[in-house]
Amino acid sequence: MSDFVLPPPAVPYLSVQGGGRFPVRRIYCVGRNYAEHAIEMGSDPTREPPFYFAKPADAVVIDGADMPYPAATKSLHHEMELVVAIGTGGTNIAQADALKHVWGWCCGLDMTRRDLQNEAKKTGRPWDMGKGFDHSAPMGLLVRAGGSFDGSKGKIELKVNGKVTQTSDLSKLIWSVPEVIANLSGLVRLEPGDLIMTGTPEGVAAVVKGDLLEGMVEGVGEVRTRIV
Ligand code: MN
């Protein structure tokens, strides 16, 4: 019999292609990982060490479900990203071993209250309320690692209402997936169930209620959500 004084919350999860559920432990996100996006955000695109922010695990929106337009913003932006799902934990993981820690891959959207994020940047405050809000991480089906896809190349694209707004290639990641896993595992112990959102290419823009977002990564699959 449980001695929890409240019912423990449900475990957030991703649906796995072919069946099963992947339990989500934490969601880490890489900032400014494509040069053209750094430039459009008014930042220096040179190769500074990667930096991270996080979203709550229960920010995931799965299986094509709708995303409610969030409170407190007039500028909800899409950021289409490749997501890495960690299956084996570790600290100070070597780059050469990094992909052995990957359970799978999926397509995700790092939805951003850009006005709150910009205000936080201006005042030197945390990004949490710009990035880590409810329903801020729509995700597609998780695809098991082990095929030919290794995150090093492949088209990444987002369409809003059928029109392409973001298009790039994973080869343009400033910090590759093995480099991110190696670096992040030097800051925190990565654990099974952790997700890493690897950053977005250029073309981020505001969306409104009714918009349909359809993203894809070549070799992984798709993510789809409607803003309601
Ligand atoms: Mn992002």
C-alpha cells in the first residue's frame, strides 16, 4: 500500500512506432544549434559551447493531438526539431559511445512563447515561462534506433497549413548529436527516459489558433498538431 499523500502523477510517455510506450523522464533542449537560426534570433552563430534549457516531462503532446493555444502570449512560435530519446544513462559519455545510449528518435516541436522569452533575455531572467509551459512539446511517434538513421544528416522541414516555413538539413547542426550527448552528460547524469531536443533551423514564426503544423525529419517520421 502506497504512503504517497496524493495519487502519484501519471508517467508522461511517447508512443513507439510498432507499439509500446516510452516513459519520459526529463526534456532537455539545446539552444541555438543551427547558424541561420542564431542569426535570425540576433545572436552570434560562432561555435560557442552548447547551452541548454528544459521543459517539464508532462509538456509532451502526442499522437497528433491538438495543442491548446497557451495563456499569457501574443507570439507563439514553432521550432521544428530532431528529438533524441536516451535508453541508457551515463555521465561523461564519450562521443564515440554516444549513439549507444540512444534508444530512438522522433520529430518534435519546441513551442515557444517568444514574447516571454524575449523579455527574459532582455532582463537576464530564466527562460522557463517562455519555453517550459503546458503542452509546449508536441512529439511524433518514437522510432527505435538501430536502422541506418544516425542523426548526422537528413532533411528537416515544417509546414504550417501546407506551406513550408522551416527547411534545412541535420548536417547543419552546429553541435552534432554525439557532441551534445557527450557535453550534456558532463553537466547532468543522463538517465533512461530523457529526451533531448536538438535545436531548430531558421524560419521560426508565429502561429495562431486553427493552424495545422506538420513537421518531418527524413529517416525518422513526422509530427503533427493543430493549434486550438
Ligand atoms: Mn528550440
